[in-house]
Amino acid sequence: MEWSKYVLSVMVGGCLLVLYGKKGTGRNKWLFGAGTGTSLMAMELAVEYMLNKAAWEMALSIMKGGAIFSVIVLLGYVREWFGSGRNLPEEKELLHPVRQWMKEYQESFLQLSRSFCMTPQPVEGLDRGERLLQLRLAENRMAAAGQIQEMSQILEGAMERIYGTQEDGKLEQEIGRRMKLMGVQVEKVFFYGPRGKKRQIYLVMKTRKKICVPVKKVAGVLSELLDCEMMPDRDSRTFVGQERITVLFVEGTAYNVLYGVRKAVKKGEVVSGDNFSVFWLPDGRFYAGLSDGMGSGLQACSQSELVLDLLEQFLEAGFSKETAIRMINSSLVLQPDARIFSTMDLAAIDLYTGVCEFLKIGSSASFLKKEHGVECIHGYSLPAGVSGQLSLDPFRIRMYDGNLLFMVTDGVLGALPVGEEEQILKDLIGNLPAGTPAEMAERLLEQVEAYGGGTDDMTVLVVGIWKR
């Protein structure tokens, strides 16, 4: 199985650690990283050599082994930093060499990325098939270069996240004292509040007796102590019991959001090739995404579902929108078999400020219904998977109380008269009666279907925000 090689490589690194490691010398992380990365690289190169894989695939395996080695060493330094920080708080100056090392490593990734971007000299006398092969290899090089460059950004983001998580002994004691009165034992408190972002608090806690305390009651105590509204994360548990749990508390948002979706399947097909995704993140952002797979039916559905699943996983892991979309595009370009093309229409709404940021990758126009009109929002990028060089042109707009965002796939516009589709859709949206987002999505799709021009899957996603 695919994961077995990773297990074997970790076991090799562990054996080296047991045989030659020594506590306190600082070389354990290097032994473990070298054993794990080298064994993984050797196994992949052996398999690829026997299968006569291309040279660029072997190069990617070498880079993967080096990346595993480097990440393990970096995590070793971070672990040492945390350990020394608890025992020797006065030695904060020792943090700077680690951060400097991380920046140097990031620069090395950027240099490696630039080396992949070097275009080889064209060879004369090649037939059409050989030229297409050269073009495909060049696209793969650019896609690999993009992934390496994004890896450097991921390392920087991870380090900033670590440095942004701090402790506050005095406030932790006060929180523990107040929680004790409620029968809750607080074991640890972590504060995350980088510059320009809202505060987040992680509480590791459990109850002292056989009682259950509502998490919202804990949030009320935190609100009093911090002098701002704190609320539990959407995915947190409802009650604190005798089992130790970690709960994330975030600052209360200024807006609530509701959404509704309506879909229509292309005639003759069983499933729609369109998919949608909506989710909230702890930083106070709500994400709504649409994806239209190439073609229709089950294959198109699988493609669009894969794109949205990857996008959601990347964003929930803490990657930026741009990094997530570029990584997904690179993975689609590097597919060994037939090309996979999918559109991506992403709207990220900051529920603290109401600012909505759009990233449109080959997607149709969206429409924002305001109090006195409807605004059309366009995008001009190619679909994901077409080229390794993806042009991202974010567009920001401010949403206010009661504004509604209508996101549609190209099948909706394709069902309307050619040349007038956007204006007709604006008029239909502007004349919709008030209702919930789900009701408005259903009414809009019914009115579009009444034109009788639908020849593709159609999806309407409506998102509205309201003041809390």
C-alpha cells in the first residue's frame, strides 16, 4: 500500500535514533531526519527505476526525501525551542538563530524553484509528437516549480503560527481561578493573536466531578475577563466533562451568514457535474465555493468534488487561498493520464468586517444584490488544470447587512438568450421577492428553466449576511 513506504522509512529513522542517538547532543533530529528521508527517497527511486519512470519524476522523489528530512529537522528545532522556553524564559535571544535558519531554508526552496523554471533551448528537427512531449515536460517543470515555491510559503506560515502562539501566566491563573468556581479544572491555556488578526484562545480542561459544564458558559467567563465577546468555535464540543478536551474560543463576529443552494441535472444524466462547498474557519471567515467539472455526469462530478475537497482541506489546514488553488492546479497539471479541467469559484467573507474576496478560476460571473441594485462580478482566468501558470486576480467588495451573493455555474447563463444572459439574470435577481437564501435560489432556478434553453448542469448558490 502507498502508506507502507512511509511507515518503513520512519522505522529506519527510528532504528538509527535508537542505535546512534544520544540525549542532549542535538544530533537526534538529524539522525532521524536523515534515516527517514534517505530511506523514502531510496525506495521511491528503486521503484521508479524498475518502472522506467521519467527523469523529472525521479527528481521529484529526491526532492520529496529532502523535504521530509528538512521538515523533521525543523520540527526538532521547534521542539527544542518549546522545551527550552519553558525552563529558561530568560533565554529568548536563542530564538533568533532558528528563525534565521528557517528564512535561509525558505530561500533555498525559492532558488530550487527558480532552477526548475529555466527553459531549455529548443531542439530543431523534432516532429509534432516530440514537440508535444517537450511542451508537456516544460509544463510539468513549471508545475513542480510552483509546488516547491508554495512549500517555502507553507514553511513560513507554519513558523509564524508557532511564534504567534504564546502563554500569559497571569491571565492563565485568573482563568483557572474563575473556572475552578464552576467546577472546571484548566490544565493549559494558549493565546494566539498575531498582529492584524482576532484573538483565539485554546483551553485544555476537564471537570473535577461528575458534572457537565456548557462550553458557552465558559465563553461567558472569558468574555468578562478579556472585555470582548468570546464564543466557542463552531466545531467545538457543547459540554465539558470529565474527559480532558481542548476547546478553541474566538472573538464574536459582527455578521451571521445563511446560505441556500438549488441544482438541476442535465437531461439524460443521473448526477450533476457541478458541486458546491460551504464552511466556516476559526479566523471568522465563511467560504462558499462552486466547481464545474469538465463535461457532465459521473466523471465531471468526481472531478469537481475532488477539487472542492482539496480546497477545503488546504484552507482548514491554514493555507492561504492563493496557495491552496495553486497547489490544486499543479496537481491537476501533473496528472499522468488524461487532463482534468475544473472551474473554481470561491468567495471568502470576513464576518468581522463584511469584506468579501473572490477568486474566479474559469468560472461564470457572480451577482451581488444590494439594497438599490445588482452588481455583476467577473473573472477571466482559465480553468484549473489547463496550464501550470495560473493567473490569480482577487477581487474584493464590501457586503452590508442584508446583501445577498448569487453564485452560478455556466449552465445557468447558458440557458438564457445569447448576448443578453448577464443582463437578464441581473433583472431576474433584482425582481426576486424577499425570502430565505434557499427560497431565492429555488425561485431563480425555476425562472431560468422557464426560458427552456438549459443544456447543461445548473447550480445556484445564494449567500446572505445579516448583522448579529
